Amino acid sequence: MADQAPSVRKRTGAKSSRGHVDFRGRLLRAVESLLEGGTSYSDLGIGQIVEAAGTSRSTFYLHFRDKSQLLEECLRAVMDDLLRVAGLTWQLPHDSDRAAVGGAMGDVVSAFATHARLMATVADVAGVDGRVGSALADLMDQGRRNLADHIRIGQQVGSVNAGIDASSTAGLLVAMAERGLIRLTPGADPVALAVIADSMTHIVWSSLYEGAACRG
Amino acid sequence: MADQAPSVRKRTGAKSSRGHVDFRGRLLRAVESLLEGGTSYSDLGIGQIVEAAGTSRSTFYLHFRDKSQLLEECLRAVMDDLLRVAGLTWQLPHDSDRAAVGGAMGDVVSAFATHARLMATVADVAGVDGRVGSALADLMDQGRRNLADHIRIGQQVGSVNAGIDASSTAGLLVAMAERGLIRLTPGADPVALAVIADSMTHIVWSSLYEGAACRG
């Protein structure tokens, strides 16, 4: 990404950085709607994307080099949103009860489900597209570091079980959310999503908080 | 797979089905050793694989149509092994203690770590190679169904927490193992693997068993 940004900036101009974000948003909605409609990522052409977004091929290439760069930027936009929502979980006050953790977890599942097809596509492509793979790995690493910090601080104040290893536990729980939500949310109705959120809350609550010094 | 097996059988003959398994084993070891050595799957040529396995290109094509079929069969062989080891976890007696669960989980982590590069390759390729993707999804679904059955039976006999949803909890825990071990085990030394196994044991123990009617 870093080596591409300057040339894109130069072509679109500093004042249109906001314009780029808006344009990316339109393309993101077009891509998600095409994926929801059953088109596979490999079959998705730039022509279809720009038509669905009501723009032109030439405008597309003013902003993006190729479909891979678009997917990477869509992933970064969606993951920023998911990390923000997930952050509400690990930024909960340390004396939060299970209902508060469950509420935050419900928000994570809903936010993920909104982008389920895009996230499944990202997961499919990540292994063979180096840029998309790095973006996904970066963002999961960030989620893992944030959760590990939350665990360590919680252990200091007594709200998280003292005996657990922060780094590997965070890695396993983030992997559970990453892969579990990709496997379980596509096509799930609101009732099914609530059951998934409840199961995630149970796993997180019982492994991190239940039985810790200052929790019930 | 199903549509390929008959022609392979016909060419190699019924008596060499054992020969095919042995040959596949040699190729599996060659592929794993090349991946461990740092060669990426996309760079891996049939020529390199047969050279490392001490066989010939023509013999390779008597057994496999292409590299994708070889990877799929390697995955099935490795996953059979992993499912067998994982099965020891959910086939534990229902009154097993935490140490027994931890021992079984340590075996799962070790078995996975032995094939860490192959499994990471499979995960990378699964999204874009339909046959490999289906094989991985089938095997994960089987793990999920087995674990869900274990949870339901445990709930009947009182060894697993009654309040949890078997299907989504099993889906999340299998996803945690699948993705977590792929992210955490490559390059991990025995001490790090023991920490990962301990964290998995804690998450599984506290979410499934701890606090259930007939456990401590």
C-alpha cells in the first residue's frame, strides 16, 4: 500500500482524499451487493463493479490500480469499523458484568454479519493475494495485541483470571472470532446471530472473567 | 475427488491401492520438507516434488492428475490423523478431569504442529482451489459435528454446562483450533506449543466443563 499511496494522491490531489474515501465507499457497497447476489470474487469484473456503483472505468483507474487494491482498501475500511466495535468489548470497564460483555459481543457479531460475504471473500483471497493477506494479518495482529493488553491489565486489577497466558489466549480467541464468524454468519438470520453472540459471550466470559477475583 | 478415483484405480489396479497410499506418503513427506525449507506452494513444481521424493514425473502422473489433487489427498491424510487425535479429546470419559483434557489437547497441538506448514498452505489455497476448499470444509464440519455430539451427550449426563448451544459453541471452538493453530504453531518451539495447548485447554475446560453438574 505505502508505495502506491503517493502516486494515487498525486493524481487525485490532496483535496480529493475525502473524495477518495467517498468513492471507495460507493465501490465497497457495489462489491458487497454483487457478492451478496452470488457473484464470486474471481468472476467479478471491473466493468460490473463500476456499473453497479454508477461510475466509469476511467474514474475507477484514477483511484485504484486494480481489483486487488480495491479489495484491500475495502477490507481496511471494514476492518477499521470491526476493530472499533470490537474495541468496545475490551474497553469495557473492568467491573462490567456478563450482560455488558454480551451486549458488546452482540455488536461485534452484528457488525461482522453486515460484511459477512466481503469478509469471507477476503479470507478466500488472503492466502494467494499478498497485499490482502498482509492487510488481514496486520489487522488480526492488532486485534490480538489489543485483547492481550486488555487481559494483562485485567489480570493486574483482578478482573481477568490470573493464571492464563495473555498472548496465546488472545491469539486463540481472535482466531475463534475471525474464522468462526466467517464460517457461521453468512446466511444466518437475526435469531441465529443472537445464538452465535451468546455462545461467543459464554466462551469469552468463562475463559477470561468468570472466577476472577472481583467478578461473580 | 469422486469422479477421479475410478480412473486412478483402473490405471493403478486394485492391488496397488496400498501402493498408492505408500506413494502418497512419500510425496507428502517431500512436499512438507520443501515447504519447511521455505519454498512457497505456488513456486513448488512437480519436478521438485518428484526429485525430493526420489521418483519420476511419469510415476507421479500415474497416481495424480496434478499438484492440486496431490495437495487435496495430502490434506485428507493429515486431517484423518488430526481428527483421530482430536477424537481422543471428545471420546474422553465424561468424568475426565482437567489434566486428562489437557493431555488430549497437548496431543492435538503436537499433531497439528507436525504438519503446521502443510496446514498453513492448505488454508492459503482453500479459498481459491475448490477441491482443497471443499476437503477442508468437509473435515472441519466433521470436527464440528463430532464436538457438538460430545457437548449434547455431556449435557445429558451432566458433564457439560447445560445452558450452552451445542452447534454454535462447537463451531466456534473448532474455528478457534483451525485458525488459531495455523496462526500460532508455525515456528513455535516445544515450550511455546505447551503454552498454546494450556491456553486451549483453559478455554475449552472453562467454557464446556467447569461448573457443570458432575465436575469440580
